[in-house]
Amino acid sequence: MQLGDQRESSNFEDRRGMGIGVGGGLGVGGIVIALIAYFLGIDPTPILNGMQSSAPTSQSAPAQQRSGPEDEGTRFVRKVLGSTEDVWGSIFHDMNRTYRNPTLVAYQQATRTACGTGQTAMGPFYCPNDEKLYLDLSFFRDLQTRFHAPGDFAQAYVIAHEVGHHVQKQLGIMDKMESMRGRVSKTDMNQMSVRLELQADCFAGVWGHHAANANLLDPGDLEEGLAAASAVGDDRLQKQAQGYVVPDSFTHGSSAQRTRWFKRGMETGRIQDCDTFSSSVL
């Protein structure tokens, strides 16, 4: 990616080096469930919502000195976030709406959120209750080594996907879906979750389309993004974790579905082309 002239977002909160008490976390059982959710591609938000604890956190540790690659990583994240703000701010303006910028929180191991306690094992996630994106930057190493999806645009896709959930929050899509929880079967809820996640992939592609028009992309970046979307498909994650696939348990979509919707957003750059909820074919 060509981010040299891209402004850095100021909506960035660095919690790395700040401790959180074990008593205020998920506990051993919660961590195990979260790990299972992560490797099976299951949305961790319900786990976070259901496992909030009132136990006090520990004293925050002094912020650790960060330099070199981590500083470069931070600048990269802030520039990608700044680009998403520019793109979605313009799109919302054209819709006669005002885009509220989300905050991206960088943390290590565990952190408090308005949705409960976030854990590194959950991977990046969006909390609609505080409209913040949570990311342990070590996930980018996992993306390359564990998921075999290297490249800076693969990392940008991860951020853009979570921003896509923020867009859904502002459009009322997430609230509408959440209102269905408990009123439909688990299988139906999983299917709705798949459509929500695929739409976030498409929204990530919409951002990518406009980033390309702003000359921020390099040759090969599209392939990196597609590889990342494919790497986190439910079928691939389940196959790696347990050796077999259970389609009814999908919550994010298959590799083919995720790449298809991300590519659609990249090709058209139009938010109206991301209506996964009305589509008969995912």
C-alpha cells in the first residue's frame, strides 16, 4: 500500500503495556470458550456480552517503551483508519448522513470493553456498545504465519472489516439483527450472522475500491485482501481446528463467500451492492 501521504487518524487509543486483573477477565472457562469460538470462526460478541464481570481490574502497569517495528505498525494502523474515515465520511455525506468515526484500541492480551473483557484469543472485534474496534497487533503476525495471509493490504482488510461493522451499527443494521436474538432458532441466527459478516466484508471492499481510486493500493494488494478473506472462512477454520466442517454452525461465511462479497465491494464501491440480507445467493 502507498500510505506515505495518508493522514493518521487521531481516533486511536493505545492500551499496550496496561495490565488488567485476572479477576476482572473471563476466567479459565471463558477463555476456553473464547478460544474455541476464535478457531471455529464464531463471533465472540455474544460471549463478551454474557461474561461481563464486576470484579475490579488491577493497577495499570506503566506504559511500555515502544520503538521500531511497533511504531511503524501503529502508524500503519492509524493511516488505514484515517483512510476509512475519509471514505466513509464522504459516502455518508452523499447519503445526507453524518459519519461518526470509531475509535481503534490497540491492546495486549486483555482489555476492558463496554461488551465485557476482550481477549487476544478472540482476534480483532468491534464492540457496538462503545463503538470501538479492538485489536492486538500481534494478530497481524498470526495472519501471516497461522493463516498464511501475508501483506499490508491483508492487514488493512482486517481493520476495514471491523470498520464495516461500525458502518452497520450506524445504519441500524446491527441493532435490527440483535433484536431478533432469542426470537429465532440458533440455526437461523447463525445464518443472519453470516449475512452480517459478509456485508462487513463487502463494506471492507467498498473502502478498498475508494482507496484504490485514491492511489493507495499497489499491484497485488487485491490478491492479498482476497487471500485474507479466504483464510478466515468458517469452513477453512473449522477444517483446521477439528478436521471437519459443520455448515449449520457457520457464523461468518465460507471462504468462497467471504472472498466473493469482498470482491464485489472492491469492484463496485457502492454500498447498495452489499445487501447480503436480500440476496438469495451468498
